Amino acid sequence: MNKIMAICVVWIFCSVPAWALVEIEGFFWLLEPEGQASVGIDGLKGTKIDLENDFGYGDMETVPGVRVIMGNTHQFGLSIFKLDASARNAIDRTIHFGDKEFTINENISSSIEMTVMQGLYRFNIGSEAFHGGLMIGGEYLAIEAKAASDRSGSAKADADTGLLFFGGFVESDPFSFLRLRASLLGGTWEISDVEADYLELEVSVLARITPRFHIGAGYRQINIDAKVKSLPLEIDLTFKGPTLFIGFEW
């Protein structure tokens, strides 16, 4: 048993990957927001709104972002993106949103703004051909929702929270010019009057144009289930769609 443990320890510390120590990527996420949300006031719950059926969301939104990974076996990373989506639709039922009551056939203009910032640590082991490991980090999430009509006026609600997440990732370089990546992370958080659950899945393929420059594409999905008891505000949202990115490494 001691020999096996010693071999494992030596393998971990000797399997120092040959990939870049710094990687910077800019990306565009072509996502579709979907799900339900309700915005109340003074302890009274609002109407549970379907983003597509009630407010008319369904078009693809282009979300820019950036990601930085530094390190080798012990890696530290930072990622940030911001969603700014809007829609307009004539509702077919009465909707209570914040302190406003929107009635049947009103044309509602709505918007969703969401900022997500992640900081993480990854323990990365294996060979250049196949490597991966576990990751842990923290996330800051801020969201603002607005709804307005010419007849009833406007209302908005906003909330922000932090949460811890855990997950894992794998990367494979089957050829010198090609890399496959996948990651899964999630977390749950409850502090003060805020409860939040977060789940994120991402897969991608990148092609090296030069040893230090790459382009790629993939798929990303984020599920957010959150509640702010004081408003009250409840969201159960999914953001999913393809990603396009360009990166540099050295």
C-alpha cells in the first residue's frame, strides 16, 4: 500500500503538464434565455411570468465575456460576462410585477440585465494528451429585471448574491492542433434572505492556428434557481446556447 501511495505521489508531482501557464480568451455566448420569474412587493408575491410566452423572449442574445487562467498544476482563474436582453410583447393575461398591474393586451417592454463574475482554483494533473481535475471557487451574481408599458408605467427589481461552487474539468489534446474541453460546476447558497442554486455545464473544441493562438466553439448552459424573500423575488431561469471564442496562451 505504501508503495502504491508513493507511486501516486511521484506521478502527481512529475506529471507537470506542458501546456500554457497563462491563457486569455474572449468569447461570445449566443444564448437563449428561458424560464420563469416573479417579482412581488411588500411581502406579496407577483405573477409567475414565463419569459417566452408572456414577455416574448426567444430571440438569441449575444453575450460578450472574458476568461483568464494562470498556472500549471495549481491554476487560478477569473471569468466575467454580462447579459443585457430585452423583449416586447402584448400580454394575454393580467400580470402583477412589483407595484404595477399590467392588464390584458398591454404592450410590455421588459429587460433582463445579469452580471456573473467567477474566481476559481483548479488542481490540474495528467499528461498533455489528457488532463483535468477538481475546481473550487466563488461567484458574484447580480440581476435586474424591468417591465414597463405606456398605460401602467414601469417597475423594476434587482438582487445580487455570492455563492461557492465546486466542480471538475477534463481536457484532451488528441492532436497537436486540437483540444477538447468539458467542465461541470455547481453550488448552493443561503445567506440572509437570499437562496440560490447554480449549475453550469460547458463543452468546447478549439483549434490551434499557431502554438500561441487558437479559435474555438462550444456549448454552454447555466441554470439559476434563486429566491429573495424580502421582495419577494423568485427566478428559475436557464441560459443556453453555442459559444465562439478566440484565445492566446504562453
